[in-house]
Amino acid sequence: MTVKETGVSYYGLNYVEHARADFQEMLDHHCTAVVLALSEFDLDFWFPNIKAIAQAAKELGLTVYLDTWGIGKWFGGEPPSLFLTNNPGNRQVSALTGEPLAACCFNTHAFREYFFEICEKLAREVDADGFFWDEPHYALPKSYASITGGAGDDWSCRCAYCQRMFEAQYGYAMPRQLTPEVKRFRHERALDILETASRRIRAIRPASKIICCVHATLGTYYVTENRGYDNWDRVAGSAACDVFSTTILSYQLPRSFFRSVTQRTLDAARKHGKGNQRWVMGYYQEPENLAEIGDVIRLYAEMGVESIFAWTYRGGHGTVLAAPRALEVWDTIGNAYGEVLGK
Ligand SMILES: [Zn+2]
């Protein structure tokens, strides 16, 4: 087995003595690492205890990663965005309808500076091992979403700011169609903000390990979802990525899809000499036979995955996104972690 790290995400970062007990429970579930999911509200309101909680996790022996969770609704996640609340402008805009969307345009100066300040403050003041870029993406301006995504006709962002930048670069107005130039522009901008943030973090805390986790989608010739991070080769090769990671998959998908996503993740990471990571769904949805969760974790381990993480602590118990048998899911994950770590 090649597994070096097993972990779980954790949110609700409020009281250090409660977090300490939860971290002990993670250790009892054979976790070696934790991703602290930090919402904009947490960062704004609970910052002193975020520092203390990260410290407590380190003292107990966990590797600690900081997840800029849902920030600007550019990263994946449920938390609302303070930036969106406080800035009526700076929103992503639908290319076809021109309507503003409930997501920040991460190409604007205002949002970039806001994000860089958060990263630098975390790097300076929180004793963590690294950062976790959690499903960064352009907003998908459609009324539905699925775990594997799906191609839509509309896209973002075509705000005034992006239009000006595009025109300055290419010398003509930004098309409403996803032309090759528009796709290239979106990819470049999407990686630039993460690369700049990573550089600023490493300038403060050089040992920071940066995990870049993108949606585990098909990304093939016929179907590409245009989230801006669909070219895994470019993401894995980017300076914003020390560990290339791909997200959870629904248990309803065939095992062949789990294998192909995992193999493509490993191939992209290895090509660029990066670490690799795969995620397991440990909330919301569960297989009929919970033992299949262990099968997936063992599959990843056998295929050569180094870092396996599950979203989230206790199967999301107590949230609207809890797995139906949340605590059993959590125990199943813990047992499988022990197995693949050889404990
Ligand atoms: Zn924009």
C-alpha cells in the first residue's frame, strides 16, 4: 500500500476544547490529517480560535490543511460569502443573459486583494502544514448541478472587468461564445489567482504544501464542463499545486469510473512530479451496502493513491447533508483507513 495520509474535513471551528475531543475521535478513526473548512464568517469572526484549533490539531499529531471553503462562492461549499454581501458589484456575469450571478468574479482587483489578504493572514498567523484549494470553479449559470457536472450552453464570467481584460489581451470584444481564445483566457485567469496566492503564501511560510482539488469530471473530447480547471495537465503542472487532488464521486457511478478518474489523477500528478490525492464521499449519499465505501478506499490504495480524504467528519451528522447512516459511514471510513494504513 502506498497510502501515507488519511484525513477528513472538519467545520464548525468554534471552541478549541470541543475541537480537541473531535480531533481525538479522528485519530481513533485512523485519520492522520484534517482539512479545516474555513468559511468567510469563520475567518472574519472566529479567527482567534481558528489559530488555537489548528494548534490543538497539530499538538495531537494531525497534519493540518486550511481550506478556503466556499470563499466568494468561487470555491466549492455551502457557506455564504461575506464578500458578495458587502460588494454588490464584482460578481460573475452570465455570458448569454448578462445577469449577475451569486459568485464573485475572482478576476477583479477587489476580490483578488481580498483573497490574497486572507491567505497571507492565514500563512502568517496559523501554524498549519498547508492549504487546500477546494473545487475552484467559474460559476455554472444554470439552475441545476450534478456531481459529475454536465455541459451547458451558458458560461461565465463576462463581466465588464473580464471583457476589458480580454479585449486588452486579444484586441477585440469578448465573444458570447466559448471560442478557443475565451477558453484559454478563462483557464489562464483561473490559474493565475491561485498561483499568485500560492506564491504569496510560500513567501511567508515556505514549507506550505498546497493541494489543488478539482472536480472529478469526464473532461474528455466530447464533454468538458468549462469550470476553468478542466485541463488537469495544466492544473497539475501549475505552481499552485504541490498535490493534485480530485473530488468525490457518487456511489451510484460504476466502479470503472472510479478507476478511470483515479488513474487520470495519478497520471496527471506523476507527470509533473506532484503528490496525489483522492476524495471519498462521506456525507449526503451512501451506498446501499456500506462495505462498498471500504472497497473504494481499498481500490484507491491498491491503485497507488498517497493521500485519501473523506468529506466530512462524522458523515455530516446533524447537517442537512448528513448521510442517512452518517455515524456508521464515519465508522466504516475509519475502519478502512486503519486497513490501508496497515494498522
Ligand atoms: Zn468577470
